[in-house]
Amino acid sequence: MTDNSTTTETPTPRVVNIINFHGLTMWVVEHDGIQYIYVKPLSDLAGLDWRSAKKTLQESDNAILYGTTWMKHPISAAEGGTSTPTKEGLYVRLDRARMYLARINTKMMRGKGAEEAADELLQLQIEWAEALHDYETQGLAVKTTRQTSRRKDEESLSSLVKTREKTIDQAERQALTNMIADKLSELGYPPETNKGKQQELELPED
């Protein structure tokens, strides 16, 4: 039994990246040229009741805003030697996920004892509100600080390396290798680090 009330076939996405999204390590999947993330971890981070959150996410305007859709979870070969998707989950567009977080009531989070998470989310909401103001009034919003950004990039890189080590499917390993090379390039490491040593890749040290 699935929670999907439609009769259309549930799409099967493909994994394109692993990111550190505000403290959560998450798979990014792609379907029909659009990137999505599984939304339940965001709901859990805020301490929301998942049954209520799931219903809210699928309501008419919210479904349009977040691009909410049911998709089959991609299963890595590292999780049992198969790439066949089975279970379904509720996904939102990656480019709309911050809007979902921006609309979460931090007072409610504090009421559930998530003080630290509420403080962090409130600061993000303030930052996003200021960026939106700059965009609407000046036509441009510039991120002037990158707090812990490099650390998050390195955590994402580490997750990719660990996942590749556990993956037995050669196609998936190659895809992960390509992602690792791209991430190394983003972090400014030289091409020889990316190209020639990928079979036994070690994370470079600063």
C-alpha cells in the first residue's frame, strides 16, 4: 500500500549527487531534468509530525510551490547488491527546499525541545529574508559570508568517498568517481588529484 493517491506510475529517479544540506547528508536525485531531495529528513530536523507534514506538503498550493512528488527511492548496490528501486518516498524540488524550511515555525520547534536547531534555522530564515529583500529592491542578492561552507563541502566529499568504497556495482562506482572529481575541482585541488589517483582516492589534507 502506498500513500500516493494518484493512479499514475511512480517515477524512478537517478542519483546525481550527495550534498550536505544544512547539516544533513542527502542524496540528490534527478527526474525529467529536475533535481529533488527526499523531504522527510527536513521534517524530522524541525521536529514536525511526519503524518501532518506529509499531508501539508501535498496540499494544492504547497504541492505546486515545492514541486512535491512521490518517487521510488533509488537503492545503491551497497545496500544489498541491487539497484532495483522498491519503496516510495515524498520528494520536493531541491531549488524549493529552502522555501520549505523558511516557512517552518521555529517557535513550534522550541516547544518540542529543538532549541539549537530552532536557533540555526531562525538565523537562516533571517538571512534568506534579507537576500529576498535585496533581490526585490536591487535586483541582486550577494552572499557575503560562507560560514562553514568549506567544511560542508569536505563532508560531502567524504560521504561520496565512503559511499563509493561500499558500492560494488561498477557503473555506480564510476558515477561516484566522477562526482568526487567534480567536488575536488570545486574545492580547488589540482587536476592530478582528480584524474590520476581515483582508483585509490584519499582525501587531500589542507
